[in-house]
Amino acid sequence: MTGARRRRTGAAAPALVFLAACAVRAAVVFGPPREPSPGDWAAQVAVFCFPVLLGLLLCWRVPASPVGPALVWLGAAPSAVFAFESWGETLTTSHPWQGAELVYVLKLGAWVWNLAGFVWLCLVFPDGLLPGRRWRAVVGWSVVAGLFVNATHAFFTTAAEARPTERFAVRLPDPAAVAIGLLGFAAVLAALTAGVVSVVVRYRRGSERVRVQLRWLMLGAGSVPVLLAGGWLAQAFGASTAVAYTGFLAAMAVVVPAAITVAIWRHDLLDVDRLLGASLSWLLTTLLSAAVFATVVYGVAEPLGAGTELGPIAAAFVTAMCLLPLHRLVNELAGRLVDRERTVMLARVDEFVQRVRDGSAEPEQAEAVLRSVLGDPRLRLLVRSPSSPSGAYLDLNGTAVSPAADVPQVRFTTGSSEIAVILLSVSSARALRRAREVGARARLPIEMTRLRLELRLALDDARASRARLALATATERHRLAQDLHDGAQQQLIAVGMRLRSVQRQLDAAQPAHQDLETAVSALADTVTELRRLAHGVRPSRLEDGLAAALKALVAQSPVPVQIQVDDIEVSEAVATTAYFVVAEAMTNALKHSGASEISVVVGHSSGALGIEVRDDGLGGAHAGFGLTSIHDRVTALGGTLALHSPAGAGTRVEVTI
């Protein structure tokens, strides 16, 4: 038989016990004894039917869990106790049942079995009895403790206690009866404590899912010990058993089963940590408010004399003034105690936001922070760029991403505009709630990340546009220089040669010979000017490469120039810009600095071309000091220029393209 089938079968026994108990109670109510009233019987059946039905539901929907049978026992055990008590109570009527005398005696201590389902539930919730002999011993001890308390309350009585029958009574002196009662109380308390310890041990060893489920149990079962202690106290002051333990039984039969069903079936349905913290904070706030009220009443009424109305009025006023700040303080303390994970998580996010405001952290770190605090290493933060196509998102690198529809998502909007989305790898209501709450706290860095990414993309687009324009300009210059060299220049040279040929056919003394000489000289000057213009558009030296062009350039310098140029291949636009940068920097050094030596270093590193021109002149150069054209050429390609020129220490121009 499989474990799931065995557990379903195991739920049948308590279900039959519950049905038998209902039948016994119905026979007492509607039979000759007719006690209690049918209304009380129906209410009790309805209350205890609740955990039985929930337990059977769990056995059907979650057959692998041992909690279903335990939950059925939670309703069947008190139903059996009430049926047993009703059977015994027939002894005091005119129609006693068979065996009512013995049953009446036994039922005096049967109340202890009301706890049986609760203790067993604590021991097996949520995934079975803990391994080890000690926990099997706890089960045995709980049974022995129940039998001991049942027997001592049934058979041992004090000398003054009156019973309808004395047949099974064992009279004891009052001290002995009190000692046995305390011993039984200690035994029951030990069993309850063992159940609580089981929950604590399981909480410390369990996974995150088990801890969340146990917090649901804490939420539902937190009232049980308090109401049980209140029932003992009320009974000690003379309250009937029905009155004293009504709250305790209602908590066990309704509140605990509902919380446990949610924990096993849908543990992430609600944020149990917040519910637990809020419940605890309101309970403590109520108790503290009552203490404040009582303190003011007795502190004011006593000095002013009895009967004055000033005490209650002042107490109500002081309590109302203290209620809100008191609740805030208690709520914060309860959150740190009960929901420490959420408190720490939000504190880390708030710290990150503050660091972003102070400038000590980059807003783009928001994704890493969210991954850390939510414990989701595959979490992704995508932002919506105003310029992006509809439905497209960008990651923090600016890459367009289209999230799949089946990925858990938490979206954030400002007004009607969507600004970001968090993609999770865990699909649970709790994870989505936590991500939504954390994202709301980190809204400032997320919004800053979106705006900075949009600005960076705009700058990259501007740089790319300028680079394309610079490349197009360089290409056009190269074409223009080639056209001047191969077109107009060659045509003018051809015209000059034809004129020179005609000139040779004429006598040197003729006026036409001199006119042709003048025309040929003018054509030669025109060709020279065209060559100068073509060189200004694009240096002809670049035909042999950047390194050769720069070495030829510095060879014409009137002062010594140390040059170091890597033999690298660069684009036409970069080569032209580098040539003019070196040429204009050397020109500035020769004109203004009075340098005795110049050094030029051109190299390639990390996908960029670096240029350094250094001289040992007077220094003191500044932006705009003959460097405007260099700056314009460099920035057109998206490069950077740095000038270092302290007075009296020379000048260094550094360019990166």
C-alpha cells in the first residue's frame, strides 16, 4: 500500500469516530434523556465537522501529507469526548444508559483527550513525525500522560467531593489529591511542550517552504495555549466547563484547521508573516492599552475618592492619546520578532536607496540588490524606455528584451506610463508580493536607472551619428582629393603640355611665344595650388599608412622629435583625424611653447587609438588655446581630449579615439 493510500485509509478511523460520536450525541439529545438541547447539539456538530471536512479535503487534494488524518482527529477527538460525557451524564437522568455509572466516572477526566488531536498535529505537521526514538517516545509519553490524568480525575477524589456514585471513588486527603492533580497537570504540560518543541526544531531545520507552513500553524495555534490557560483559570473561579473551554475548543476546531489547510494546500496564498506580526501587535497593543487605562483609573480615582467620574474620563483620554504611537512601536517590534526576514529585507533596500541618494552607490546596482534581498539569482530588472518600440523592454545594458508571457512578472507604473518590470524565476504569490513590496521601496533607483539608460543611449546614438558624419566627411575628402589629383590637376597638366608643344614651334622673338610662356607658368601655379588644396583635404602621405605619414610629418620639424608609432590598421576617418591631431599639436608647440624637444606616441589599446604629444616648453596652455580644432575633430569621432599644461613644466596633449 502506498503512503498516500495509507494516509487516506488512516483518515477513515477518525472519521468513523466522529460519525459515531455524532450518533451518540443525537441519541442522547433526541432520546429519553433529551439533554442538551437540539440547538446546542447542532452547533457542536457544525463546529467539529469543520476540521473533519478540511482534513478529508486535504487527504483528497494533498494525499502525500500526513496532516489530513491529524486534522480529522482534531475534530473527532473532542466530539468523542463530548459523546462520552453525554453518555455518562445520563446517569443523572431518569433514563440512564447501559454502563452509565462507569462511563460517568471515566468522563470526569476525559477532557484531557480534547488535546490529543492538537498534540498529534503539532508532532506531524507539516511533513510527518520527526525521525528518531525521542519523538516516538514523545508520542508514547503523551498517551501515558492522557491515561494518567484521565484515571486520576476519574477515580481519585477529595473527602468533600460529592458524586452520583461512590462505587469507583478512591477518597484521598486534600494534600494528596492536590499533589496528584499537579502531577497530572505537569504531565499534560510536558506533552504540550514537546509538541511545541517539535515545531521549533522543525522550524530551525526546515526549508523556506516548511518555515512558511509552520508560521501558518503559529498564526492559528497561537491562541490555543492562551485560551486553555484562561479556561483553567475560569474553571478555578467556578465557571462551568462549557463556558470555560468554549473559546479554547472554538480555536482548535475552527481557527487552527483553517490555518493548517491554507498552510498545506496554498501556503503562499497570503503573507503569513505580516498577518502573524499584525495579530501579535494588536494583541500586545490591546493588553498595553488596558494596562494604561487601569493605571490611570486607579492612579486618578484613588486620590480623588471613590465614585468620581474623572478617573475613567482621564483614562479614556490618555489611552486614546497613547494608542496610535503605542501600536506603531509594538508593530515595529513585532515585525522584527515575527517577520524578521521581511524587516531585514526592507531595511537593506532602504539602505541601498539612501546610498543612491548620497551618491555612494550606482542606481544600476538595483538588479543585484533585488536578487540578493529576494534570494532569486535569476531575477531580471527590465526598464521601459520612452523611445523604445511598444511592448519592448531594455535590460541594464540597453539590449532590447521581450519577456515571455509565462514568466512571473511584477510591473511598475507612474501614472499611466509603465516604467519597469521585474522578472522572477519563482512563481508563487508570496514571491510576487515580496517583489512588489521591494520594488516599491526601490522605485527611486529603478526610475533613475531608466532615465540614465535613456540618456546613455541618446549619447551613444549622438556619438554614433557624429562618427558616421566624420567617416562620411573623410570619405568625401578622400574622393575630392582623388578627383583633384586624377581629374582637374591632370587635365591642367595636359593643357600645359600642349601649350608648351605649341610654344616650341614658334620663334622665341614672336609675342605669342611670350604669351604662351605666361600661360604655361599660370597653369603650373594653378596645379601647385590644386596640390596644396588636395593635401589640405586629405594628406597624400596617408596613402602609405598612418605610421609612415606621421614619420614623414615629424621629419620636417625644426626641433628634435621622438616618435613611437605602432603599425596598426585604422579607418580612414581615424587615420585622418590622428594625422591632423599630431600636426596641429606640433604646430602649437613650435609656435607658442618654445619647446626644445617634442615626443609623439601613438598606440592601440582595448579597441581605441591613443595619441600623446608632449613638449618641454613653457606650459600654461588652456582649453581654446589653439586646441579648438583638435577638440572638434576628436569629439566628432566620439573620442576624448585631455590637456595637461602646468606653468613651466611643458604641455601634454592626450587623445583617445
